[in-house]
Amino acid sequence: MKSAAKNLLRTAGVLAGLAAAAWAMRGRMLPPPEIHDEAPPKFRTGGGADDLTVIKGIGPVYQERLAQAGIHSFSDLRTADPRDVARAAGTSHAVADHWVEFARDQA
């Protein structure tokens, strides 16, 4: 039994030594990290002055629904009644009110 315990401790010591050596040489074994200079990709395209998808909560579907109701720009959204916006987009009055307030803040 004593020799089995000694062998187990010896094996554990060898493994610990190998792990320490690998850790010490990790800089030589792994390539340096890549540094990317380009900007990360954007999730939404467009970004023009009248791109309503820059408003949090408005995606392509809501933008299309608003366009069908005649709301194509920030100016249109600024002057719209939040109840009409909610009805056109199929969303709550609170969400539509937030969109209209955001458009008014951009003026």
C-alpha cells in the first residue's frame, strides 16, 4: 500500500511539474493575440437622417408599418399623434409615445 501511495504522489508531482513548465512556456507555444483595427459590424444598416431604426424598439417591421401609415422620417414622427403611431405600428401607446418623444428630442 505504501508503494502505491508513493507512486501516486510521484505521478502527481510529475504532472504538476509538466503543467508548471507548460504554463511558463505558454507565450512560446501560443500565437500572439490578433488586434483588429476595423470597427465592429453594425447590426442595423442605413443610419441616414430619416432611418427610424436608430430609435430603440423600431426595427425593419415597425419601420415598414410606420411607412405604410405615411411616417417616413423623424419630422413625420415628431408631428404624429402617439395614438395614431401606436395604431399604425400595432404597439402600445407607451411605446409609441417613447418613439415620438425621441423624435422630438432629435429636433
